[in-house]
Amino acid sequence: GVVRTALKGRGWVNWGKCPWITYRQEPKITETITVTAPKSIKRGSKGNLVKVWQIIIGGCEVDGDFGPITESQTKKFQSAQGNDVTGIVSTTDWKAGLSSLK
């Protein structure tokens, strides 16, 4: 850790930092972004959008393949959200899923 102390007549001094190490500053969030809902995906879809959806809904392997387990978990998610239970990820489902990540 770093010890910070004020010495009489001098400003704050950092004790314990190594001069040869570059210390990373924490990034500051200064703006927000708007994310639009991606296109619909359904059983048979493959790729990164499917992986994102699988992370959102949980309960299935994140493999990028929208198979029967992902479809089943999608229906559970839709039911819990009060959306139409189709197994097809709609814009409404994306909005609900993405807002749950906040």
C-alpha cells in the first residue's frame, strides 16, 4: 500500500511508490452511450450476438450456437419479462436483456 502523510510545511507526500513502475489511473466515465437493440436471433443462429444473448439469459453454455437449450432459456426469460413467449429474440427481448446488465 501507499502511505500518504502531510509533513509540516510541505504538501502531501506519497511514500512507498516505486519510481520505475507506471501506476495506472482509474478511468473516469464522462459520457453515456446509447445501444440500439440488435437484430432478431432464433434457433439456428450462430455468432457473437448469440453469445451475448446466452450471457444475458444464463443457464446455457456460451458457445454462440442458438440451439434447443438456448431456445428453452429464451422462453423462460421471455415469460419472466412478460414478453411474448416465442423462443425468437425480438427487439423487446433485447431491450429487456440489455437493461438488465446495468
